[in-house]
Amino acid sequence: MTVCFRRNLSTSGSLSFKTVPIARSMKVLFTLAATLWSFGILAATAAQPNIIFVLSDDLAQGDVGCYGQKLIQTPNLDRMAREGTRFTQAYCGTTVCAPSRTSLMIGQHTGHSPIRANREIGAEGQLPLPAGTFTVAQLLKNAGYATACCGKWGMGMFDTTGSPLKLGFDHFFGYNCQRHAHSYFPKFLYRDDERFDLPGNDGNTKVEGKGAIYAQDLIADETLKFVKANKDRPFFLYYSITLPHGTFHINDQGQYKDKPWTEQEKNYAAMVTRLDTDVGRLLALLKELQIDDKTLVMLAGDNGSSFPPSSPLGKRFDQAANGLRGFKRELYEGGLRNAGLARWPGVVPAGRVSDEPWAFWDFLPTCAELAGTKPPANAQIDGLSLVSFLKGGAAPQREYFYWELHEGASLQAVRWGDWKAVRNGPSKPIELYDLKADAAEAKNLAEAKPELVAKAEFLMKSAHVDDPNWPMRDSRPGAKKGGAAKK
């Protein structure tokens, strides 16, 4: 049976028609369609950049040379800033570990997030992300990316709904529980959901840890293995480094061992420099594999300054040299602004310093635009894409930024334009600051600007969704003075 015609040009130049068997015709059409489809997929894949987010546990602006640190050496991060963009107003999700990381992973601020404080569960693990949570790893995996988390998770053990392996990550390596991650010489780590022992390590988190195997050695090597294995396809690496979080343990004090400092000060400086070295190894590998120019690397701390300016480490390293008020577990600018860098040769402008604000919950929609995809319609996303901003444009305009924290009293903060309001408990008065004139939040303008206090209260109420796990309260029942459980 023949039903398809093919037009031919005869030798005389006239047109003739010839019947073609339908099977052969369909084969040609299917081959052509498959070819065009594969070209489309290849083109889309080629347009998808690799995405690496390096999240350091407690790295502050004041720890890094390009932000003004004088005593701690960070040559690779300083070079990353020269080759990319340094942000002075990059905001974390909130000022402790689990809720800040949750904001990064799910694109929600802490008024909507299911995790709004550190909450320990059992002997190992934290309150898990609930069923139905949609993460940036799921988004990118659905778009064809290989995905891995190396370092620390802290949002649900493997037998819970918060397991990284149930939330879009193909591969996991490191610590799941953030308490476990306090030890740099742990007795075990996880490869995917399989525990493996580290013989000779004492797992001590209280005093100077000892052991044969420094966990970051293994974690750093694993990140490089993942990149090498996936160099020919788009990949997403969430590199969640535990350094320089206390307890302050390091296996080599390096250039600081002979400094006239305390052991804690030597260790802290060496931990920051070790973080810098491992980021440098990763950046060098991207160049070696010739995928440097198609890889976006972002780096941040999960909170701002990690210790008070009056503490020994605060005095030695002057984290607060940026002039900001507050530190970890507070919602003033010193606790919220992190060390934020972005690098993508030929795309992210080199040597740029941006004072425009963005926040962790912007990461998921940024990845969606880069990957050419969208989150599900039912996923509540508070963030805005930063793609144009990263390429040198203006930061996206939004109504406000909002933060909560429920470690002791329920803290709230909201920023709109250059105005910032802080409330340190639901029965506490709202404080009001003009960040353009007073980034140090030294002058409370609440009495002089009652109309702006009213607006702040309205925004706080609008941004907060009640959650039975995180009731608004002026103190945490049974908590010691100072409130929060350490992470």
C-alpha cells in the first residue's frame, strides 16, 4: 500500500511524482523527529550551567580577606571575589543552622518555612523537613542535573521525610546530624544512607578532638570525585562545609602554629584557611576539566558573625570590623549579613562589589531560571530569581525581606527599602532603623516614626504564618538563660 508521495526533480528539470511505501515514509519521519528532538535536548543541556553552592558553617564577612580580615589568610576566596562579585548585603535564611539551610533549599523565608529553629530529635538527627517539601535539588534533578550534597545536612535523618536522598539528591556524603558534625574527628560518616566507621577517631566534641582521620579530608575529596564523574553533564553540588564552626579542631595549624595566640585562636584561623584551600582545589579542578566557564559557583556563610565582639575570638579577629550590630542568634544586620560571593567567568562581572540585597530564599528561583524549568504550581516560593542581577543588572525589587527565629524568644525582623524593624519577642516593642544612614542599627527611630512602626507591624503579621511547632512566645520554656540550643 502506498499513500505518500515524494516530489523529484527530473534530469530535464521538470517535476515528477513517485509513490513511496508508507513504512519507509514513516521511518524517515520518525528518524527526522528523533534527530530534531535530540538536538533540542542537547541544546537545552548545553545551555544549562553547572551550579555549585558552597555553604560554610559560620563563616562571617569579617573572617575573609576581601571583606577586611587582616590576620587570617584566604587567598582563594579573595581571588574568587576578584574574578566575580562580592556582596555586602547577602542575607542568610536566619541566624542559626537548620532554618537557614532550609530557606536555601526550599526557597521560603522563615515566616513560611517548616523549620524555624534548631530542634533536636532523638540521639541523632533534627526535626525533618515534612512530606511534600519541594527542594532545589528536586527542581534540578527533574531538569536533568546530577545532584549531590557533601558535608552536613541537618534537615532529617535517612529514615524520615527529610532525608536528602528523598528530596532530590542522587548522592550524599558526610554528616546528617548537626550535633554529630560538631566533631571533626567523628567515629563515622555516611555515604548515601550507609554508615561507615572511621577507626581511630574519638568523636570528641567537648575538648581537643583527636583521631587519625579529619572528616573534612574525606568530604573535600568526595566533592572533587563528584565533579569529575559528572563533568560531561549538568550537575548541582551543594557543598556544605562544616568549617569553621566550633568545636574548633584542626589537624594542622599550618602557618599559624607559631603565632603568639591561644590554641583556640590558632585553630580558628587554620580552619578558615583550610576552608579557603578546599574551595581553591574545587575552583582549580573546574579549570582543569575546562568547565570553568559553564559553572556558577556561589559561596556564603549560614549566618553572619558567629561570636560576640567582646569574646576572645571576636577581639583577636575583629569579625565586627564591618561596623554591624549583632551576631549569631540575633536578627540585627551583623547576624544576618553573610560572606557572599559569586563567580562564573564571562557571565558574572569580575571585580564587582554590590551593595544590593538578596537572600537565601532567592536561590531556588535563580536555579529554576538557569536550568530552564519551573517549580510545581503548588510550591510556595518566596524568593525571586537573581539571574539578571548576577549577570550585572540590578537586584530584583520586592516588597520586603522577612526573618523569624524561635530558639529562645520568638524574634522577628523585616526590611523594606532601607528601613529595618526588629522585635525581640512578641510582647517587645518594635525597633526601627534607617539602614542607609545607620547600618550599625545604633539609633532606634521608632518613637519618631510611628507610621513606619505600624507598617513594620503589618508586614510582620502578613509574613508570619502560624505553625504549631513554632508558637510565638517571649521565652522558651525550660531554656537556660541565653535561649538557644547550640548547633
